[in-house]
Amino acid sequence: MSFLRNLFKRRTKEVDITICGLASAGKTTIVRYLETGQFVETQPTMGINRGETIKVEKLEINIFDLGGQDDFRVLWPEVNENSNGVVFVVDKHDAMKFEEARLAFQEIVKSQIHEDVIVLILLHKNDIPGGMARSTFIQDFDLIDLSFKWACYETSAKTGENIFEAFRWFFDQLMEESS
Ligand SMILES: Nc1nc2c(ncn2[C@@H]2O[C@H](COP(=O)(O)OP(=O)(O)OP(=O)(O)O)[C@@H](O)[C@H]2O)c(=O)[nH]1
Ligand SMILES: [Mg+2]
């Protein structure tokens, strides 16, 4: 019996995650950083980009990197509906598009994901000085009222700041959820 239990314990679990956010927020750059451990120049994502499957302990993580341009946002609901975790990326310096980002985020949490989905919000491009402060962002983005398991990190794919910490938290939650 314990042999069987060990056998099952060792089996990997496959999870799907999506990376959403407005165009140019930095989604693909973050995915490439996760894959290569360094900053890589990217092209805008046309539609959906299926990234590499990342293996973390017992998890096999399929990454769906979504194009943020207006035309591609119609594709988000279907992918989000099947995902175990959502990463939402916001360019902390793009004040003009902040409201648009907030509405896109609200749409996801209100109608595109089921209740046990893990939500990671990245206030991104933190290597550039200034931009929205994390505490203001948490308030203005209505994160406090969120009924999901969530966390918000300030990140940079130029310096790698907090990328490991943010995804460590995210993958830990996904592991807990799927064990
Ligand atoms: N300074 C700085 N620039 C970044 C960072 N991350 C991404 N960028 C830049 O932001 C621009 C857009 O990056 P992408 O990763 O292609 O953005 P995206 O969110 O995937 O955009 P779409 O695919 O169009 O939705 C590129 O010029 C990146 O080099 C960062 O942490 N710091
Ligand atoms: Mg992209």
C-alpha cells in the first residue's frame, strides 16, 4: 500500500497558466526570462503563444502567453476558463493605460476564471525609477476585495528583480492546490 502511495505521490501534475495584460506590459519578456534566466528582446505576441513547459518539482506547467493588443483580447476568456493560475502584468509606468488595465483585470476575475484559480499580479518594469507605488496600486486596482488567492510583486525582467520570488510563491500555491 505504501509502495502504491509513493508511486502516486511521485507522479507529476500538469497545470495550465495564462499570462495576461495590456500590449507591451512585458508578458513575453517575463516568459522568456523564466525560460532562459535572462532578458531577451521580444516581438509583440500575435494571438496566443504557447511557451515551453516548465518543470518545477511535481508540477509540469504549460504557459499560455496571450497577446495584449485589443484584437487578441477576444481570445482570453476561453484560455483563462481552463487555467489553474493567471499572471496579470501591468507596466507600472503606463499611467495612461492604467484604467484600461484595471477593467481588463476585473473582467478576468469576474467572469473568466473559476474560484480556486491562483492570481499573481506583477507591477512590472521596476528597473525604471518612478511609476505607481505598490501600495497605491493595490488599493486602486481593487486587489484588497479580491476573493482569490493573490499576491502582487514589483518585478523587472531587465534585472530579474523579484521574478524568482513572485513565481516561487505562484508555483507553491499551484502545488498546494493540486496536491
Ligand atoms: N525596462 C524594462 N523594459 C521591459 C521589461 N520587460 C519588458 N520590457 C520591454 O517592454 C516591451 C514590451 O515587452 P513584451 O514582453 O513584448 O510585451 P508583451 O506584454 O508581451 O506585449 P504583447 O505581446 O503585445 O501583448 C519590450 O520593449 C521589452 O523589452 C522590464 O522589466 N523593464
Ligand atoms: Mg507578448
